[in-house]
Amino acid sequence: MKLVIFGHVAIDYIFSVNTHPKNGESVPVHSWAKRLGGTGANIARAASRLGLKTHLASFVGDDFPQEFECVLRDDGVLLDALVKIRGERTPRCWIFIDENKISRVYIDQGAMMRWRMCKEHLSAVEAADIVHIGTGPPKYYLQIAKFGKELEKIVAFDPSQEISYMYDREDFVRITKYANIFFCNEREAKVAAKYLNLKSISDLSTVYETVIITRGSLGSVIMHGGKTYNIPSHAASVIDPTGAGDAYRAGFYAAYSRGMSISDCGKIGAIVASYVLGRVGGQENLPVWKDVYSDFLKFK
């Protein structure tokens, strides 16, 4: 099974603080790190390490660090659809995480706001079995989702935290028409239900074939085929939650591509997420399939 992942490729600056400041206050930073990040890069790299042929489709600036490009290539990510826009900045995220693992994120969209339809992205969609629509410009992604659906691809919609400020009701509903799968967390599920005029988040299952709702330490809920599956989280020491949801998605796809049941896809997702939670950054402890499957055999 082949994937194309649309989403951000970003330079993340991750800061550790005791608490988030109130208005007019300042707080000390205890440590910080610069990491390769972005939802697109996180999912694509994790999926590639798990054995999936994965195209990464995104826009970066001509300042995109060579060392970051090298690590993506070394892990097998296909970068023919990673488009560099001359004179633009690569997206950047500033992520502040307090001692309760609550994060606040500030993003400079950079090159993602200079999107254009390009042959590299269309070719990646043509080559894929699953088209994952992550964070990024809704107007552009509407065209991508429509193109994927016309080619009878599986379209997964995953606007993530941008559902509240990049999307309005109209954009969300229009992309939903082409989506088979919807990924979200609990907060995002409530926003989606509101956009779609649904009475509850459980009604999302009447709109999409498969709905995956991640719930942090409470695990995840998958609605598929008229059934609801409650998936427990996998034990992990939490150092940094950045990228854990992206790792879950990569794990889900890795299991799905191997013909595993929907509930087992969720368990594999939880296992992959647990690896990421123990290090700073969403790509610092990505596992390979052999280790994940070994953990799965012990996961009840």
C-alpha cells in the first residue's frame, strides 16, 4: 500500500516551562530543542520507518535545512512532492510545554501560504492508494481531495488543530464530501460535529466510513462499520506529547496496509505513539515494524 501525506514540514522549537504565563507575566525556559517537525513530516517519516512507501507532499522555503532533508531520505520518505518555493520561509513552530504536559503552539505558516497546484503533488496522488489530507491550506486541499476521489483513492481528512482557525464551516463541509476517513481528537471532534450540524460526535460515523478520535492517556475511539471500538493507550512515560497523534496515524496505516482488523490498527497506532512520547520531538524515537509488532503481541 502506498501513501501520500499532505501536511506541514516545519522547523520546531520546543520549550520546557513549569507553567504558562498569565497576561503580563514572564516565565523561565528550563530547556529547549530544535527539531524537524510538522504533521506531514511526522506522519511520513514514521510510516516510512514502518515499511510503507510514503510520498511527502508539502511546501517549504529555500531555507529548508539540508540535514533535515537527509534524515527524511535516509528513512525512505519519497521527497519528489516536497516543493521548495524560492524566497519563502520554511514553516516554523514554537511549542511551549508545561510540567503538566499542556502545550501552547505558535506557528509561522511561511511557504504553506504560497501554495499552488503543482504536477509533483498530482503525480503523488496518482501513485498512492491513500491520500492523507493533514494541516495546511483548505482551498488547496479541496482540490487535492476532489482529485483523489475522482481517482477512487481512499481520502483521509485530518485538519488537526487547524480545524478551528484555518477552516470555516463551508471549507470543512466541502472537503468532507470527498473523505472516507476522519482523524481528530476530542476537541476537534466537537468542532467537526458543529460544522456538520450533528447532535453529537458519535454522529460523525454517519458522515465518514471510519472515524478515529484520539484521547491522549485515555486511548482512542474508532467508529467503523456500525461498531465502536475503545482502544486503550499503551503504557509510556511522557516527556513530550509533540507528534504522538501523528505517530498514531502512521501506526494505524502500517497495520491497515497489512490487513489487520480496525481495532488492531488502533492498537498498533497506540504502540507507535508510545515510542514518541518518551523523547523531545515528534521524530526522535520512531520504531520499526519488527519492534512494534513484538509489542503488539503483548498488548492486551
